[in-house]
Amino acid sequence: MKTLYFDCFAGASGNMILAALVALGVDKVELLEQLKLLNVSDFEIEFSTKDKSGISALHADVKVPHEHAHRHLHNIEKIINDSALSENVKKRAIEIFTNLANAEAKVHGIEVKKVHFHEVGAMDAIIDVVGACIGFEMLGIEKFACSKIHTGSGFVKMAHGKFPVPPPAVAEILQMKNVPVYSTEIEGELITPTGAAIIATVCDDFGKIPEMKIEKTAYGAGTREYKDFPNALRLILGETENYELRITSYEFKDQRSKIKDQNLVLLETNLDDISPEILGFVMERAFEIGALDCWFTPIQMKKNRPATMLSALCSPEKKEDLIELFYTETSTLGVRISEVERNCLAREIQKVETEYGEIDVKIAKYKNKIVNAKPEYEQIREIAVKSNIPFRKIEAEILEKLNK
């Protein structure tokens, strides 16, 4: 499986990630051609080689016209959705900005739609995020992993004042995925909101370098210069086979143990006086917050009232956020909480070449044998709509191709 590992000994920023991807093998000309599909104002990216404490690293300088306007999430979504970029690139880029917006909303105590992006809403940040997503697709990355992140120390000046490192939004983004961090005597903001959002969105595994066959390493240069400290992001590209790495209270298990048991929390409440519209909204918000699953069960309550049991499954870290959602968005006066253990099959994504193009198929294995295979729904849906071919026919053809 094609795997990309972020080695964040000097943190990361959007342009460090973009530069490192080009150093790793992303074609600059093709990258720029893809970015032009955004149909935004003229921009340039100057790549240059820098010496970072003896390490040769590539630096990306994104140059855009000066802007006065700051954007909201819907403005950025429109720019990306109106482009001719691939659906995978659009989806991933919007997910990154959505995570940024959720973090900002929580920090400021406002609704996501009211979040007013400052630095991360500027055109150069959009170029960094979309460019990184294009690079991931061009390299064919199937899995992402990341080291513990060096945040830096001290204070940083921002639009709202002077804040400690890491700034509130960055800390919130990293908390979403329980990303392990550390600080040293190096002063300055090493991990930026854009860098944190990209890494937290694409990576599920955090810790030591996974067991892999390394194909190539590359470095993306940061802007600041430090004495005897290489301000650079290292990317490691390689092939991984059958490894499972999961974070549990910042303790990392042996990769070969293939951990499948997870300690989770089940939240439940019974509701007999709430509209279906609100229930639908609550489910959407539950998934946005980080619920692993959410469902409704028809039940009957006192006085023979038909009602709905709302259930959400989550990691222990998301318990309080989801309880807050239940209390603020529903009429409940209490939430049942129970600890559950979930056993999961080992899963991987396999790309299958078909007459419709390359399709992602999620494969589940038990005792090293395939017991389930499911083609990516959105990809099949898009093909079915464009070609006017039945969904089930396309799915059957893909599975037949996989079996062969």
C-alpha cells in the first residue's frame, strides 16, 4: 500500500507540505496546470533549494495578488466546487477547510457558517491546501501516517492578538484526532493552522515510522532560519504491507499485532417530543463532531407514545462533545453512557482498473482471508449518473474484475 509519512520534527506548514511533495516527485508543471483549474486570480509558485542546517530542502513561495477580502467557508467551498478538479481532490480540500472552520467555531464560540477566515482564507492558503491534495492524488497515496508534532514554543502574533504556541485553533485541530505533540526550547510557531489541518484530516495513524519499504524521502523548507536546527518537513514515501497502527492514550502497540479491539463509548437517549428535521440535523452534527456511528431506533415510551432512541458511538475523547450536542440540540434531560468494546476487521483500499477507470474497493480481511469487498459508493454513483448504466450492474462488474 502506497504510504506517506509526515516526519514533523520541525512542525509543518502548508507551503512546506507543498514543497516537500514536489521534492518527492510531483511534477511541477502538471501541478501548476491542475491548480489553474481553480480559475482564480493570477498566482505564481517559485520553487528554490535551501540549505537547512546542512539539509537540502525545497522551498515553495506562493505569490498571489494582494487581497482585502476575508472569506467564509462557503466562499472557499464555492471556489473549489466550481473548479474542474477531480472529485477526490475537491472532497479532500473541502474536508480540510471544514475541519479548520469547526476548530475556529469552537474556539470563538460561534456557528461554523459565521467563521471569518483570516490568514487561512487567503488565496495562498487555498493554493497550499488544494496543491497538497493534488500532490497526494498524483503520487497515488493510499495511506497517511505522521510522527508526533513539534509545535515550537513562545508566543505568536495573530489577527486577534498575541497567543501562546500552539495557538488556540491549532490546538483544537490537533485535539480532533488526538495528535501527539511536544515542545522544546525552539521558539516560534512551527505547526501552522494550514499544516495542522492537512495532517489531521488525512492521517489516522500517529507515532513511529510504520514498517515500510522506503522508496524516497524529501524535505520541504520552512521560512525561518534557526541555528543548528533544520527548519524542514521530511516526507517519507514507501510501501506498507498488512500493518495496523492505532493510537490509544498516546501508547503505540506493536504494528504486527494487528489491533482490532477498540474501547468505545455508547451514548443513548429517548425522545418523544422532537421533530424529524431536528433529529436529522443532530445526526449530521454528530458525525461532524467525530461520532463513529449514529442511528435511530423506533421505541414506545410512557403513555403509549411512539418515540425515537438516539444512539451515538464514539471514542472516549469525543464523549463530552457529543453529550453537549445531545443536551443543546434535543429536549433530553439525561443521557445513558456505557463503555463498549468493538472488534473490527482489518481493512485496506485496493485500486481496481475497469473500463470506467480506476475504482477504489474497500477490502475487509479475517485471518488474512478476504471476507468482504465494497467498491467506493461515490465513484460508482458518479459513473452511473454520467453513463446512465444501472448502479448494481457497475458494482457487479467491478467485483467480478476484482475476483479475477
